[in-house]
Amino acid sequence: MRKTLLAGNWKMHKTRAETRAFLTSFFKEKAPFWPSAKEKVDLLLAVPFLSLGDAKELAEAQGARIAAQNVHQEKQGAFTGEISIPMLQEIGINDVLVGHSERRQYFGETNEIAAKKALNALAAGMHPIFCVGETRAEREGNRTEAVLAAQLEPLLKEKADFSDLVIAYEPVWAIGTGLNATKEQAQAAHAFIRGVLRERLGDQADKIRILYGGSVKPDNFDELIGQPDIDGGLVGGASLKPEDFAALLKIAQNAG
Ligand code: PGA
């Protein structure tokens, strides 16, 4: 009942020319099966701001979506270097990553800021992918569930229409490290998140997709995507090569 979502996060990779080369190769050569996969899988790529226009032109013609990797919570103001929700929507971008662990770790984004970004994006009709996840020390200290609950609290305590929300569970210790969570660890965290959503939102919780992220690769995605509460992947490194991303799409199609 929840359609699988495969989302790539390019982070600070690829110029505009590289973006065009990737998407042309992906749809023409590496994933010619995409038209048949569409029915079972939603495909999305979060690209750098300057590549949004090129990516949108090439991906949307194929029925895939393009997301920004961040957005500022205010509509406008003296926030040098930032990009607002109306600026994204003006160029037709309606999907956005929010609260990625790199934003939290390197740019001081708190649970409250991330929640505000997601709430304002939802209110504007955007589809935020809200990222949560514990550090290694938090997992080893048995604090995973408390951390996830605290990350979700400022978002879910507000009255809002959460039907366009996606959650991404990304254990920080698994991002870019080659160490992915086992399918049991990931399913347990996803089931916990689903429980928190259910407490707050009732039956709507069953409609919200929860993606797993953290060293997703073609050789581990199959068993992760097979878990009942894992509805797709948020993929960094393996989304940078068209052949790897196509292999992940094939796995998502077969699982869907
Ligand atoms: P990774 O990144 O797949 O390279 O671990 C995932 C992410 O940060 O979204």
C-alpha cells in the first residue's frame, strides 16, 4: 500500500554538465527499464541547487522527481547564502531533504530548526523528506529510540497535514562509512518510528513512507527493502554512478 521510493542524495557532487551527463546516461543506457518500473517505484534525486533546473528538465520528462537538499525555514530575510521555499517553488521544485545529519553536524541544524523547515515546507505544499538517526555513541549507549523520539517530537507535536511527509532513518554511523545497519537493526528502528507516528497521527502512520539510508548499495538493498517497515532508500554514494543507481532501481522494482 506504500509505494516504494528510491531517493538519491548527491550531496555536494556534480556540476550542471555532470548532472546532464548522468541523467542522459541513466535513462538512455543504464535504466532503460524505468518506464516499466514506474508503476511500482517513485524515483527522486536530490541534487545541488545550481543543478536543479537542468535535473528537473531531464528527469521530469521521464516521470522522476527532483529535490533540493536543504531549504531555509523563513520565506525571506537577511540570511546570506540561504534559499527559501518560494524560491524553490518558483522553479517547480516541490521536494526537499530536511535535517540531513550533515546539516545537523556541520551546519548546526537542531531538531527545532529541522521541524520548522519541514512544517513550513508542508504548509507550502512541498514534500519534505525528514531525516533522523542516531550516532554510534548514542546507539552504544542504548539511546537510539530516545534520540529518534526527540528528533520527531518538535515536528509531530504541531497540528499539520502530514500526508506529504516522508521520513528517512539514517543512522549517522552508517552514512558514508560502508557500515550499513543490519536488516534487523533497520527494521527495529523503522518499526519504532512507525509506532511514534501512530501514537501522534493514528492510521495516517500507515501511509507515511519511511526510507532507510546509510551505505545502501546494490549488494545490501535487497534484504533491507524486504523488511515490512522499510519503504525505500535514501542513497548517497551509490546514487553517484548511473550503473549503481540503476541496479538499486531494479532491486526496488522487483521488491515493489
Ligand atoms: P551514503 O549516504 O549512502 O553515502 O551512506 C546516505 C545519505 O547521507 O543520505
